[in-house]
Amino acid sequence: MQRTFTALAVAAVTVATTVAATVPTTVPTTVPTTAAAAPAASAATTRAPGFGYHKVRAGVPAHAARFRVESPDLAAGRFPATAFSNGFGCTGKNIAPRLRWSGAPVGTKSFAVTMFDRDAPTGSGFWHWAVRGIPASATSIPENVTAGANDTGEAGYLGPCPPAGDRPHRYEVTVLALDVADAGVPRNATPALASFALSSHVIGYARITATVKR
């Protein structure tokens, strides 16, 4: 009886060892693509990339007064051909739109002008123009005032040129009325740093929004 039990135990161990050797020790990490899933994957690779939106705080406080700004170049909410960028796939001349403003609030000691594309696929928009140090007596940008850097790192105006096929881009051309003659913005400041420094001094603003789609 003892010999029979021992023989059966040895046989059972042998069978278990054999079965274990034939079972894979790892699980496959790839799943075969079915015929039904293939067209969807192909369509996804050919579709243009999409970009969502997230809120960005405005550089203008809610209590800021509104005043008026006009532009013969942006009267229809569109840029003339000469105002477009001469780069990024566009062939404009980077000529800034003409502006004239009036009705700034009492207490204005200087002005600043900016142009911001909040629809640029960067996650933080794109600054195209930043002019500071405009005297309070001005009703347009004086010829002797030098523009600061835009988001390319170069000084001056950079015209619009959104990616071809992208959604319409809104370009906000804004005149800021400031309660200081000099906000202490470094000459080589980035547009974001300049906007941050100016934001606590804004007492009024005027804006024209122009739309571009390529």
C-alpha cells in the first residue's frame, strides 16, 4: 500500500512539472488590431491636430474704464495685406495698423499698446506687439516711441499669420491707460513680464479685435 501511494505521488509531481513548463510565464503586451479598428486608427493619423481651450486671466482689471480707439486699417475687423507677417508662411510687410484713441479716464499718465493672439496653439497665447512709454497727451503712437519685444524675442510689430487650416484666430489690439508715467518695465522684458508689470497700473482700456483664418 505504501509503495503504491509513493508511486502515485511521484507521478503527480512529474505531471505538474511538465504542465508548468508548457505554460507561458509572461502575458503578451500587445493586442492584435482587429479589422474593425484599423480604419479608425488610420483616420486618426490623418486628421489635423486639434487644440482645446483653457482660461487665461485678462491683463485688464474688471474695474478699468472703457474708452474709444479707432483704426482705418481694422475698420472691418480684418487686417490689410500689408499688416500680415513676412514669415511663418505669410508674405505681408509687418506694417502695424494705425490707431487713434480718445476719452481716456482722468488720471491717465501714460499709455501702452499691445496685440495679443489668444488662439495661438501655445497654451499661453502669442504677443505680437508691445509698445510702452506713450505720453498721456498722445492720441496715437508717436513716431519716436520704440516698441518692446514680441514673442519672437525681436523688438517691434509682428503681423498675424496663424497656422494654415487652423481655427480662426482673434487678435486683440489694446490701448491701455496707465496711472504711472513709467511702470519700471525693463527694456529687454518679455511681453508676459511687461504685461504683468503693467497690469496693476491699468485704469482704462480700449480694444479692437480682428479675426484671421488661413
